[in-house]
Amino acid sequence: MKHAAQVRLIRQALEAIERGSPPLSERYTQNEPSAYASTERAAREREVLFRRHPLVVAFSSQLREPGDYVTEDLPPVPILVVRGPQGTLNAFANICRHRGSKVAQGCGRAVSRFACPYHGWSYDTEGRLRAIPDEEGFAGLDREHHGLISLPVEEKHGLVWVLPRPGGAFRVDDVLGGLGEDLDSYRIGSYELRETRRLQRRMNWKLVSDTFWEAYHIKVLHKANVAPLFVKNLALFDAFGPSQRLVGIRNSIETLRGRPEAEWDLIPHATILMNLFPNTILVMQSDHLEVYRAFPVPDRVNESVTEVSLLVPPGSEGSSDRTWQRTMDLLVGVIEQDFGIGEGIQRGFEAGVLPHVAYGRYESALEHFHRSIRAALDASSGVA
């Protein structure tokens, strides 16, 4: 984040502390419980948000060298991303052209080919069909037109986006709406992935995201762990197209009073949360990066899978595995508190008795997240 932006946010935070209240929107807003409980709405979101919008599927640190690859099974289309021999990233549907089996699993390094485990058809890192066992049974089949199906891919700011729809196109800058300047400043491409955990819970995927977009619950739900660190209800929101940023302010920001603005540094005194529309949440901490990617479970409105990843910056080699494991345990422990409440909320929404829910005037980020989803669904109405 540029220093001028940090100074602006620090000023806002200090003024809010002096005032005794966080920044407030003009009025509270409402949302319908059916947004979390309607099977029709869930199906629409899976088609529009998770098939027609680019999704973050990997980190640059996982794909540094030719032949490095990762797979992604959580979107509607299984995805394979591989670094080609010339250094270019290629993305494909992870589906063999013979009988539909996956040609790769997990992630790996320095491969030159992917072989289907069912019948042995193999493909190179450019997606070209290279070998068909007992090929005489397929006389006349044109290999050139039976390579892996390509998907649009773009690598930027240390992240890899894929559009799970063949023949489409996208620009990461359009997704970020100006937030790219922040991302670029963090140099995420230099961070190394330490650990990823997968959490599956009986709650709509949007409830996973909701917990990040307001500070209102921290003083109650997290009073025994992180609440003492943060200024009550104070989080600074900025919209960036469909994406957004929310900055939670730590009590330690008071130490900046009286110091020259040229010396101000926001990062040690804040938790910076960014939503990369629709489903990826980046949380910049002073010594690491947390990434949460929430996906709906197919055909289930009330179930989701969240992948939680911990990335560490260069220069962290001296920290032990145990140190980072404790960090991961702490952040997952806090999230599990939210998820426990979220599963109860899901049941409440499915009860069919609530006419609406309310978002308070200091929950602007929560309102923006849902407004962006509604806009995306409305914009795709009638689009094949």
C-alpha cells in the first residue's frame, strides 16, 4: 500500500478514536435470508460466479519453474495449471479427452507429461495429446484436435486466476477495480506457501465470507483471543469495483500520535483484508499472509468448502515449522469460532421465519459484498 494511502487511513482511524465512533454509512441496509437458503439462488451463483468469473486458483510460488503444476477441484470445472517450457502459464480443464478422467492430481514439480491413470493417454505441458496406448483402436482420430481443453489464465501480483469457461476472456485489472496497486506493493509473488488446510462446514459459502466484512462481532465472539488487540467496531472500508478492502485497526495505532507522518506505517497496527471477487479473501498481517477461498459444495445450498492457506515472506527462513504451525492453529481456531456460529445462522435462515437480516451502518463492506453479487447475477440474466 502506498504511503499516502496509509497516511489517509491512519488519519481516519485516529479521528474515529477521538470521536468515539467508527465511520458510518448513511443508513443500515437489509438482505434476504433466501440469499443463503434458496436452491435456485445457489444454482445461479455456481453457474455465474464460479463458472463465468475468473477465480484465484494458485500462487506464483507454486509455479516457479517449467513443469511445475497445480490442480484445482473445487470449482464446477476441474482445473490444471502448469508452467510451460518457455515459462508461460497454461491452464486446462483437468479432463482426459478419451473418457473424462483427471489427468493430474494435487501439485508437483518438473513434469513434462500428464498421463491419464485410466487408459494412459498422455499430454504435454502445452496440452497437446502425445500418446495413445494401442493407438490402432483409434485409427482416424486427429490428435491435433484432441488435446486438453484450454482455459483462460492470467498471473498477476503473485496470484494465478483462471476462468473456468473455454473460449472466454478476462482481465485481472477489471476484477480488482484498482485494488491491484495495493496487491502489487505487498510482493506476494515472493511469499512461500507454508500450509493449506481444507474446512468443510454446513453453511452457505457467503457466510464464510461474511465473517470477514465487519468488526462488530469481534468484541463479543472473539473476546477471549483477538478482541483485546483491536479498537471496538473500527474498520475502514473502501470499494474497488466488485472487490473491496477492509482495514481492522489495532489499539497499538495510538502509538503513532505525535510522530511525523513520514514515519507512519500502517501494517504493524492493522489487519488488512481484501476480497478478490467473488470468493477469495486475502488477509495481510505484519509477518504473514492468510488466504481464504470459499466454494459452494455442488448441489448443496447449505454446505461449503474453505481452503485456508498460510504464506510467509522472504527472510522467514529462521522461523521454525512449529512457529508457523502455531500461527496456523491460531488463525484456524479463530475462524472455527466464526464457522460454529455460521452453521447455526444457516439453520436459522432455513427456518423460513426471518423476513430479512440487517447490516449496520458500520457494516458497509458486508453490504458491498452482497450488492456486488446481486449485480453480477443481474448482469448475467439471459446470458447463455
